Amino acid sequence: MEVLNGLKYITIRGAGYFCNVKLYEDEKSKIKFAVKELKKEHYQNDEYRYRLLREVELLKDLQGCENIIELIDSGNDREKEKLWYMMPFADFTLYDYIKRNNSTLNKGDRYAIVDQVIQAIKYAHNKNIVHRDISANNVLVFIKNGQINIKVSDFGLGKDTESISHYTKSSASGYGQILYVSPEQRTMLKSATVKSDIYSLGKLVYFILTGKDPDNLKQCELSSLISKSVEENPENRFNDISDFENHYNALKRLQFDQEIPIEYITLHDLLQSKEEIDWVKLHQFMVMGTYTNHVYDDYIEPVNTLLLRDNNLYNYYQSLGSNVRSFVNTYSERLDECYGLYGWPFDAMNTFGEVLFKLVRTVNDDETRLICLKQLWHLAFEADRWKIQSEINTVFNKTYIPESIQTQLAEYITSKSLRVDMKHFSSASLPRIVKIGIINANQIADRQAKEREQALQNEENDFPF
């Protein structure tokens, strides 16, 4: 019978490529323990041996945080080629726990889990340790007296950002679990930074909130947090875990500290407050686009007033980055609704144009600009607003229409089949594809006009009197 430090071996509970996780039990107390052990056939592999040794050293540095797994004991017997460390045995991995209980977990449970994960990563980062393998399978769940206690584990890919050592080598196999790992880490393990952990943490928060694997992220109540965390370019993510936590706490307060249910609060209501603008909180309402009476009064007019005042749009963009795109999408949808309604001042279309022009010039995001440019085309030529026509050449140029959106914009223009005089763009460096789109639209409009004229002539010939 295999015995380790007086504990009885029960069974293997998990296996990776180079390690096994074994279950041991104290026969007297019946307390169970998990032992992560290097497979004997890999003991002579320097890389695998050093990775597990490094994990033990990192765990020693991380003791003291209740949300990081405890290191109970460890050993390295060179003669017997046995390298291991012991930790408490968990009831579940977070992945198994949420998949099993997803239908019964309430909002408070989910946020409590996120709180604890954040505290673990924050503790590690404050000690300059990057995890590099944050995922639902590397978070352990302990249930005690009905309470969920979360402990982050598996620091096998972890690195000390203040050291340059063997453990930061890019050749290490296993760069983290593919659904969670950041693009730069996927390319080269040693490229991972705290922002790589932020990326993985954003994916993990999505899984905790929705119970769905983070391969196709959809809207949820923490979308602004998640979207910024998983930006492809690390520079567009949160600067550090404190930045992430502050944004998270602002959204959390919005969910739990609001006396009026969030779905009943309009942007107009929120902006009546004289408090300093909390852009994270405000963004949530701007994306929701809730209104009760009229979309113009409750949503569009308050947005226009807010964003055209002082440096508000710039400050909003600095706070939310490309997440502003989700607001712009909602704003565009609400404009479309408004066009079909009565009970609002139609000359406000010029104000819509002011906001859209300002967005195009401020927000350096291709998709955001595409949404705005389509709306400006509608206002200028479908709604025939001469003021917008006179300024449209200032944004319909190569500066604001990058190659990535030229084809989509050209397709949109062509689909409208409107005759538009090219003189509106005489002073603009209009992209060739967009220019072709306008020409095509003009040709379609001319052909349709001739067809209508011919149809009218045929009617007159059929009824000469």
C-alpha cells in the first residue's frame, strides 16, 4: 500500500502530460489531500522537473492569501526520482462546479466567486508573479458550511516578473488553455505579462457569469469589463489588476447598490444627478439604451447634450477605450427608431450629425467609425440635411475610412440607390472603393428614375384621355 507522510494513497484524480494528481487520506481524521507529482518517466527532463520545482517555490511565496491554494508539504527525492507537493483536496474545479450548478447559481454566488478570483490574482501580481494559466480548470472550489471558498491553483506556468530564468523560456510546452490564453502568450510564452493574465481573467469572468465556455463572447452585464480585458492588443486592455478591479467594482455597485431596478432607470434619470460623472457606470446605461416615454427625450437628447459638452466625449473614450463601440451601436439603433416616430424636433437631426462627426474624429476604432459614417450618409442624403452635406467631406476621406471598412461602407452606399452629386466630395481624398460605391448608387438611381419615367409614359399611352 502506497503511503506518503503517513497518508494512505486512494487513487489518481487527475493527470496532465507530465504530472499526476493523486488523492491521499488521513485514515484517522478522514481528511483528504491532493498530491501533484511529476511522472517518474519525466523526472530526468530538466524542463518538466524545473517547472514543478518552480511551482513549489512560487506557492511558497504566495502563502498568506486565502484564495490561493495552500502548500502543505513538498518533497524531491533524487534517488527515487520522486518530486511532489501536497495541497488540500478540493470538492470541485470551478469548471465542474459551474457546469453542474449553473441553473441554480444566483447572481450573488457568481459575483462572490469573481471577487475571490480577483483577490488571488491581485495578491500574486502584487508579488510580481504572473500566473499565465488562468482558467476554470485551474481554480478550485471548496464548500464549507454552505459557503463557496475559491482557491486559485496550478502556478506551473507562473513566472516572477522580476527574474530572468529558465522558467520564462518560450519553449515550455503548454502555453495555457487555448480558450483563455492571450494572443501574445499563444505566440510566445515568455511574452506573457500581467496584461496576459488580465485577458485570461476576462474570459474566466465571462464563464463564471454565464456558465458558457468563452469561445464566442456575447453580451452580458459585465461586457464592458470583459471586452476591454480581451482586446487583441495588450495596450488596449486594463493597465493592471487594480485597474480591472476598479472597473469591476463600479459595475458590481451598479448591480447591487441600486434601489431602483436597473432596467427601469433611463439615461435621462441618471443625468439629473449633479454627481461627478462615473463613466463606467454611465456606459452601462448608454449601452442599454433604456427609455420609457419617447426615445428622443429619454435617451437621444440626453446623450447629445452629454457628449457635446466640454471634453466629455474625450474623457468617455479615455475611460472605456474601444468599448465605446457598444454604445455607438445602441445610439445608432435608437436613431433608427427615432426616424420612424413623431413627437420630436426634426431639426435635431443636425445635432445628431454633430455627435456623429465628433465620434468619428475622436474614437480611433474602425467599427465605430463605420457605424457613424453610415448614419451620416443617411442624414446627409436620405434625410437631405444640407448642414451635414456641407461637412461630410471632412470625414469621408482616407483619414477616417481605413481599408478595413471601405468595402462595407461602399456596399451600404450602393444599397441606398441614391443619386449623390460628387461635388460634395471634391475636396476630399475619397477612397477609390467608396467612390465606386457612390458611382454605382448613382447609376442605379438613374436607371430606376428612367424605369419610373417609362412606366409613367406607358400609363399615359394606355389612357390618352
